[in-house]
Amino acid sequence: MQLFKKIPLISLFLAFSLSVKAQNQDLIVILKESVLNKMFTAIGEIKGTSIYSFMFIEGTYNWTVINPQIKLHQNKADFICDVKVAVGKFDYITKVKGIVEICYEAQSNLIMVEITEAEFPLNIMFLGQLRHLWDVDLAHYFETPFTFEGPLTMGTEMVFSMPDRTIKTIYCHPVNCGVKIAEKQVIVSAETEFVEHTKTIIQAK
């Protein structure tokens, strides 16, 4: 089966917002639905050509994805699009609703968005009748997930001059990250941990 092209691994830095909320939501990274759909615009045309066989007939069919989008809802994500299929002189457009899995991997600090299922029916016209051959899963053409950087790199070092003429260095960094799918957005939240570094004496002048 001929592939249109491999979709490359894509990593983006996300804007973040600080929130003084519950203990595990000191820091929140929000990935908007619109960002995911801009990815499809950047990728451009998604199409392919594959081989089919039915009884004594062999040929090729062409397919083109139209208006692909990821829709985010409470606790779930969907992939929707139209697909135009051409088999010889016979062509049709069909709607696709697929499944998207979203997770956060702490080891790599990546938010991963992966299309796991998106099937469309492959039909042909045979002796004047419509025949369904099988379903084609577009997920095979999105083998590499979209990836976005998570919050673990958002550490901050702060230096304070103390009244006792010492310098105190505090390092703040995120820990215990978790992911949640909400309406039109993915939320990655984390606690913040403050660690004190070595004190340094300020020399008197």
C-alpha cells in the first residue's frame, strides 16, 4: 500500500499559565483544540493511492482527506473529516469519525496526541451495483503522534538577599504531572516544589 508521506515528529513549546489552586494544580499547561487543528493546516494535503482486488478485477483507488479536525470533549477526543474516494470513474465522499488518544509521558515530558482509529468504507461499482470491499483505517497513515512539550522544563531559580547577610537560592520546579481532556482543550497540571540551595555569606565592605 502506497503511503502519502510519513508525518514527522513535531514538538512545540506551549504558553503556560500559573494558577494558585489545589495542591496538584499549582502549574497548568493548556493545549487548545485550535492548536491541534492548525497542525493539519501546516501538514497540507493528505492523500494516498492503494491497490484493491475483487474477484477477477484488480485496480487502484485514490483517497483524499478533506478538512481533518480533532474535536476535544470532556474526557474524550475525536478525529473527524471527509474522505473523497475515486475508484476508476466511480467516486464518492464519505464522513469519518475516529478515535484520538491523548496522554502525558513524564519520562520524555511530552503531551502525545495520537489518532488510533479513523475508518472509511472502500466501495466499488460492479455490474451497476455498489459493492463494499473493506474499511480503510487512516490511523495507519498517522503512525507518528503529534507531540507537545509539557511543563517539566519550566523550572525557575530565585536568589534572595537575607537580613542576616546571606544569600538564599530557591529553585522552583514542577512535579507530579497529570493530564485531563476538557471541552476544547487539554489540561496538563502539576504541583510545584521549592528546593533551597546552599547559602552564601555576603562579605562586608
